[in-house]
Amino acid sequence: MKKFNLSLVLLLISIWVFSESILLNPYNRKDAISLNGEWNVIIDPFCRGEISGFYKNKKPSGKADFVEYSFSNVFRLHVPGDFNSQLPELKYYEGNVWYQRTLKLNIISDKRQFLYFAGANYFSKVWLNGVEMGSHEGGFLPFQFDITPFVKNGENDLVVMVNNNRKKENIPAMNFDWWNYGGISRDVFLVQTPTSFIEDYKIQLKKSSSTTLTGYLRLNGVQTAQNVEINIPELKINKTLTTNETGEVSFEISAKPQLWNPEIPKLYSVRFVFGKDTICEDIGFRTIETKGDKVMLNGIPVFLKGVNFHEEIPQRMGRAYSDADAAMILNEVKALGCNFIRTGHYPQNERIVRMAEKMGLMIWEEIPIWQGIDFTNETVMKKAEVMFKDMIARDKNRAAIIIWSVANETAPSTDRNRVLRGLVNLTRKLDNTRLIGAAFNNISYTKETSTFTLQDSLVQSLDLVGVNKYMGWYMSFPVAPGQLKWNIAIDKPLLISEFGGEAVYGQHGANDVASSWSEEYQEKLYIDNIDMFKNIPNLCGITPWVLFDFRSPTRMNYLNQNGWNRKGLVSDKGLRKKAWYVVKDYFNSK
Ligand code: GCU
């Protein structure tokens, strides 16, 4: 019997334990290897693949042998990219898709090797050489696996199953107003590190200070105290930090950085060096707070001139995933005159987030706790906590992110308040430097006083309140817009986080007939809403819903929608509607 290899078992256990928590960010590691490209696929609508052993990628072993499945180099899909938009027959597909590719690897004694997925929707399972590496739930955040002990010299077989079936206990749950794009929708990397490496770090301005950088750094694979260098050349910072024996160190460094802001989105090259491991990242420094009903950026009140958008390229009818995609979206955002974006309704890919930061766009980020989430289910709460932790872990060094939002349009209940207050408390623990918000649509209207109010105890736990209110669309104006009053969370900043109405580009008609779906109606709706906004005493900004027309299976008016939500200020072909110019003028006036 083979000698029982205790050390290998211990190594495997430690790797399994840590591989859940380590997230090496390949966008900061110059030597990360992209695994993007054409991958072999099998479509598995009856979810038979795991029982049939697709993950073994078995080949016939003789004349009499045959295999019922094959990742033949015939049927392929592009990675990254949702599968729905790559083949007409997959337009509405919900089920399993199996991906396979070979990796030419070598066993490298002084390195560890990881597979990093920037995102795959919704549930993924990964095998290497027929051995399960692990699984991940959630469509919009990264995950990775330490494959070191499972690598062979030469050709290695990588198999990934992705399932996008909607489920009541998922986040988002069964119903949502965007396309259920499934698949490996974001970048995939192979990351090789020294056996001991820099696992994680955070460096931002200390809360309420503009002259103290604070943060932490964590090493992996060390058992004694270590020295790590931190260099920020432009700030003449070259410090050596000494970790404890588990490889952790927290620090405070005096500095006078030029503060990041939309006009001058200053980023500093920050470098961490530990042994053979070097990480470089461009990081900005700014303060963000509220003062009464104002949002204070670097101690100065700022008005959030924003817009919502989905992570979608309408012309391609698919998920956005590349730098070119990010540039297309964000250039249109800047053209509108924005200094702020709300990445509806999930953490969008890092290429969008990092490019937005470089372009001076502040960001509201959220996980898809969207309307009908099952807050009574304990596993849903655990999933929400993991997703929120992963979102903060991924983007904690992004100065552009100023608001973490815990929910969008959730109905008040004891369970909902318990779960969302739990997320607020978790966030305050993980990151006390940013604002915490949520978007509400349970707004009441009092006819006698023409006043909007919001009775929701969750508000008191938040720094900032978002209101989604579709005046002129889901609710007609009960009185002239300028006569409407707002009395919502007046001691806090209030963002109109969603408003708007639908129009088909090039469709013209009366501006007082909603069912005309005309540009004129949408234009007038925006004029009226902006007129109403003047009466909101604590208005800190607006984010129209939505920048581009976007796809949604719930939009079935086949004359005007045909599977598209037409609230875009810009059409699915990239053409600006009349309302776009109303917003542009309003932002110019602010
Ligand atoms: C809601 C929701 C959006 C949705 C929008 C609409 O407010 O947050 O995701 O697309 O309304 O109805 O168009």
C-alpha cells in the first residue's frame, strides 16, 4: 500500500482552506497569463454532464470503446463572453454549458499556480485533469482555485461547467429586469506566484484624514515575520513594513497626496515588493463623507451628476467584457456630462470600474439584491454576506467607489431589515471609509399636501438614501411637477437613483401620450422631472435610468420593446434620443 503522505494531505487541506479566501488580482500582476480565447463547449440543457463525467474529458480507449460526449474542436465559444449572444439557439438558454480547453503547464517547484475567473454567471464548477477544484456561486465577482498540486507537466485538461438557471434562493432570484446572460462572461487568467507571496492589501486615506494613508498587507505561505517594501515614488514613500509571523501587518503612513476628484482623477503608482513577488497598482486617494444632507468629496460638497447602465453592449446584444467595451460605455457617460455612475445592479467587470476611476467617475456599487429576494432563507443571507465581502475585497482600493449599496427596491419586512442591517454592519467593519446606501421604491404620496414621504426604518442605518421614482411613467404627475414636495430622509443626502421613461429612437408623436413611446414624450418627462427635482431640499444628485436601451425578457410590448427596455437616453444602436440633451443641459447647469 502506498506510504501515507501526511505532508501532502496537510498541504492540500491548507490550500483548500486558503484557496477560498485568497484572491490574487491578475490585473495588478504583469505576469498573469490570459486564458481568453475559443474554448470547446457542450450544451447540456438536461444537466446530465456531471453524471456522464464530462469533466473527465474521456477519449475512446480502443476499437470497442466509445464515449457518448466529446469536446471535439468543432463546437466552440469565445471566452470571455456570455453564451446567449454567441449562438442564435442560445438566445434564451438557461441551463448547463460545459467549457473545455487544454493548458500547457509545468510543475514548477518554487511556484504556486492559480486559476482566476473574473466572473461567470451564475453557478460554476471547475475541474483540472478530472479532479474537482471547487465551485462558486454568483455571477458578478471573481473566484480562483489553487491548482498547484494538480498540475501535470505538458497538457492539462481544464473543464468548467456554468449554470445560469434562475432560483428562488439565488441573488438575484427568479425575476429581474435584465437579460439572464450565462457563461464565462469575464476574463480568465493563470496566475503563478512564488511559494510565499503577497496575498492581499488595502491602502486608502484614513477616514476623515487627507494626510494619513492607512491599510494592511497580508502574505501567504510564511511562518515567520517578514519584511515587505511599499513604494509610492511620487510621494517619496519607500517604507519597509515588518509583518507578524502569520504574514500580516497594518500600517499608517503620513503623506500629502493630491486628492483624487472627477476633474483631476489623480492616481499614484503603488508598488509592494516581497522577495520575488512584486505587485503594482494605480491607486487614488480621496475622502468621502456626508455632512448633514451634503455628500462631501475631499471636504467639498459635490452634486452627483450620474447615470445608470448595465454591463451590456446593446449593438452586440451581449455582456460587455473588454477595454474597448468599457471605453464605448464610459465615453458616452462622459459625453453626457457625468461625474458619477451607478453600475446597475451588480459589481461590473474590473475593466469598467478601473477605467471609470481613471476617467474621474465616482461609483455607486451594489450586489444584485434586487426586489424579490428570499430574506427568510438563512442561506440567502450567507450568500449575500459572501458576495458583499467579495465586492469589497475586489474594489477596496478603488478611490472612485464612494458608495456601497445594500439593496435595490426591497419590500420592508423584519427579515429584510435584519439581513440588510447585517450587511450594513458588516460593511462598516470591513470598510469604514465609504458611504453606505440603498435604493427605495416604496415611496408614499400624500394627496392633501402633494408630498412624497418614505416610511422605512432601514433609512436610519444608512449614510445616503436612493429613491427610484418614475414620475410620468409608472405614476403620472398628480399636480404640476413644480408643486410636488419631498420630505424624505431630509437629514441625509437624497439621490434620485432611478427615474425615466421609455421611447423608441426615431419614433415621434405627442409629448403627452405615454403609449406613444415617442422621443417627445420621454423628453417632456425629463423636463418635468427636473422641474420637480428643484423642490427636493436634500437632493445630492440624480442618476437617470438608463444610459442605453437594454435587453430584458420581461419587456414584451412587441410593437415598441420586443425584448428591450427602452428607457435608454441612447438607443440600442448608439443613437441619442431627445431626452439625452435635456440631461446634458441640466448637468451643464450644475
Ligand atoms: C426598477 C429597477 C430597474 C428596472 C427599472 C424599470 O426601478 O431598479 O432594474 O429596469 O425599474 O422598470 O425599467
